[in-house]
Amino acid sequence: MKRTILFIHSAGSQEGEHEGSNDLLRRLREGLGAGVTLLAPRMPSPDNPTYASWKKALDALIPTLPDEAVLVGHSLGGSVLLKYLSEEAFAPRIAGVVLIAMPYWGVQDWDVSEYMLREDFPTGLPVIRPLYLYHSNDDDVVSPDHVKYYAKLLPTATVRTPAGMRHLFAKPCPELIDDIQGLL
């Protein structure tokens, strides 16, 4: 039986071969192989995203997922996914969540209110085990400090800080592939 992964990409153009989350997505497809259905839908207006438009897209996508799907979000896609999971009710049971290079909204230079989580957001989350938080120690877009904020609020999450992946995780990351395969 093929397992399903829903991948929510970052903000910014996803058109070119090496733009946005495309290299990460290609690495995931290569590493996970043909036995996986990897859904990576176009999100609305990635060059000018809004939480409301991405939430609407997730409202249409999430109910169509089979039980035991894995949810993966990169950068803005990760933070939108986490906000959605903490604020919305949804039917499918999920096998796990992997959030990569995710900004923590509300800290200096990242104070965009529409993306901020509620103060009590962990209480709104369904039981998600396992939950992986990935952030490269040399991220050149979102400071590696951001994952520390999440780790403090989500103590059951497994935090991984691989070296040399920068923000886009464009190089192979065997640990990431292993963790996702472990969820399938």
C-alpha cells in the first residue's frame, strides 16, 4: 500500500528548477522512492502569500488525505501547517509531522501577526507523535534560534539541527529521509 505525504512548500516562486522548495522536494522524491505518494500542491500566490488563502487551500486538501498521512512543511509552509493544525479540526489521523526551517512568528523582524500562533497553541494541537523540527545550523534566511522557541513550547518534538543545509535543504539529508520513512 502506497503511503501519502502532503508537502507544503515555502513562500516565494516555485516555478524554476532551483527556486523555493523545489530542490528539497526533488531530494525527498529521490530519497523516498516510488512507494510513496508525495503530494506537493501549488499554494495560492506564493510570491505574496496570506494565511487566509493558504488556510483555504488546506481546508480543501486535509479532508481528502487518507488516514496515516505524513505532513511535511518547509519554511512558511511549516509555520502555516502548524498554525492550521493548532486551530482547525480535521478528520484524517496523521502518522506524523515534519517541519523544516520554520520561522517563529512574533520575534524581532518576524512579527507578522497573521502567521503568529496563539499563545496556547500547543493545547490546540492534536496528539502528534512523532513531531520533527528540522533547522540547519547555518540557515541564512531564518535564524537557527527560531527552532529553539518551538522546542521549548513543544517538548515532545524531536529537534534535528543538521549542518550545512542552509535554508533550502537542497542537498541530500539522509537523516530527514530516514525520519520520514520511519513515519510511513
